[in-house]
Amino acid sequence: PAEAGGTVWCQYDESYWETCSTTKTFTGLADGVHYLYVMQEDAAGNNSTASPSNMAYVSWRVDNVAPAAPVISGPAALTNSRSASIPVSTEGGASLTCSVDSGSYSACTAPVSLSGLADGGHSLSVKATDAAGNTGSSASASWTIDATPPSTPTISDSPAARTQSSSASVAFSGDDGASFTCSVDGGAYSACASPKALSGLADGEHSLAVKAVDGAGNASDPATASWTVDATAPAAPDVTGVPSPATIATRVTAAISGEPDATFACSVDSAAYTACGATLSANNLSLGVHVIRVQQTDLSGNTSEAATRTWSVVVLNAPRLLSKVGLSLAPKTKIVTLKLNASADRSYGISNSVTALEYYNKFPRPKDSVTRNLSFVVGYATTVKLRAGQVACWLRVRDNLGKWSTWYRTQS
């Protein structure tokens, strides 16, 4: 209030001083800073301008301009995250209100944090309100959430379970628009395309796992192809039962064994190889040298060197006695003793033995004869005692191959 009898003076912005009442009203103020100086002058003409501290001063800002729309950074147009932290910038001192998915505006702060969002399209609208209460236009951001992984890829072509190839090609497909990542033998996943080519694979087990990745970055469960590389030929099979070095038999049955699940191919006497099982029979063999060759092929298709067995089919000579057969008679017992010394054909390393004796008791030979089993190695002498009253007038011996010698007449 003014001093009694005094006058109040006012200066508005850069205007001249003018008398004013205790209340000053302004209209039509422009945006910007405004100020008002107030002093009083007493009846004697003294005023408070001589001492600025005695003047009253007030300033204020007029702001009728709405702030600019905020700037929203992100999120990405397509994401697999069900939450978001969205940076928002605006003019200093302004407050923010937000609307999520076209809902009501409510106070918010930057960054705007959202969570629990479902798959599908989403939006965020933000307005800024300055200190003067002016609210600007809204800024909006839209994005799509896809947190559902794509389908597991389908592998349409891959190596056989066992292969001898050190390279491989695996073909696969997945959902439209999906990309793929691959892992070889349990290694890290990296981008790949179908078909995936591999080379330089060592012997052993191998695998290729494939995931489909959609535009939001979701990865499917892997589809896996597994196989074994085996480029090493097996050893030659084992062949047993072939006579060596010779036989009189014209039939041979050989037993064949090798790796588990291997198959065999056989050749007899240089004929073409044909499939054979674990037993090979060769019949009606002619006299001479014969050869069996057997190869085995493992599950990967590797074929071994041939196992070779060679033998001869021969005709052996009949046994014979090396000297005249001595016959003696013990006077008291009248037991006749024969002294025999036989030999057999030892061609091709075959050792025969004498296994039987056939003799006739009378001379000339009757129709009936007596046969006794013997067992002695050829080339060694043996004696044979006959029962009392028997006399061997004629005799012959048989070897273990069933061949009989010629008849011999005994000499006493």
C-alpha cells in the first residue's frame, strides 16, 4: 500500500513510468519474459528510485507455445521380446503422458518400461506438457511382438547311416521366410543354407543339426541328421576248411567269417566273384590245382583284399608191402605170426597209415576171406598174430584213404 498522501508509480517492461493503483492488470501479453517495477513518491516529491532496494520488482514469463512432440527411439519394428524399455526425449522441464495400445493417457517417465506384452501389434503414444501447462502433439511408435518359434525344419536328404564318403550334403526346409543356422558335430551354430555341403570328414560319427530362425529372431528346435563315415577297407576274411596242400576229395566246403554284418563275395578257380554266405561249397572238382578267393564288404561299402586258399585234388597210389611177407608158426601154440612192412603214397605231404588187413586161410584162395583192423604208420614193421589153426596164404593191406594193395602170397 502507498504511504498516506503519496503516489504509486509503475514501469512495465520498457515503458515509461506511470501512476498506478494498488492493482495492475495486463492483457494481450506476448510470449516471453515480462517485468514490473513499482515505486512510491511522497507528498514532498521524494521517491524510492533513489534506493533500488526500496522499489518493488516482479517478473514472469508468458508461454502459450506447446512443446514439440517427443522423440521416441525404438523398439524395433519386429521383436521377440515381450517387454520393452523405450527411450523418450523432450524439451527440458516438460512432463510426459503415455498411451499404450490406444489406451488412456497417464503420467509416465522416460524411458517408458513395458512388460507382459502378448504376441501381436503394439503401440506407444507420448505427449509432452511444459511448465506452463501447454501440451504438445503426440509422438507414436508401433512394433510387432513375435515370441513364438517357427516349426522344426524338415531334413529331406542326408547321407546314409554308414558311408565311405568324406563329404556330405544335407538338404532341409522350414517355414516360409525363415533363415537357418547349422551346427556340425556339436559345434557352434552359424548361418547356413540348404543344401549344406560338408567335406574333409574323418572316419567316425558325424552330425548336422539345423534350426529355423524367423524374422523376430526366434529359433526352432533343431532337426538332426547323423551318420558314420567309414572309408577304411576291412581286413581279408578268415577262410577255414580248405585242405592243404592236397586231397583226393573232389568236394570242398569252406567256412568264412569276417566283420559283423559284412557280406562276402567268392571266386572259385578265377571265376567272377559272386555273392556267397558263411559257407562255400565247391563240388565235382577235377584233378589239379584249385583256388578259392573270398572278399568281404562292410556296411559302408568298403571291400577288403581277397583271402586266397590253394590246394590240389590228386589220385594217390595204393599201398604196398615193402618186402615179402614172412610167416612163422609157434610149434606149441600153433599161432601163426605175420611180419608186415608196408608203405603208402606220401605225395603232396599226405601221411597215410595202414588200417586193415585182409587174408585167405587156404591155397588156392577160397571165396571167403577174413578182414582185421590194423593201425600202424606206413614205413614201420608190425606183426600180426592169427588164431590157432589159421594160415594166411594170401593177404593185402588197406590205407586210411580206403585204397587196397595188391594181393601178396605169404612165404614160410
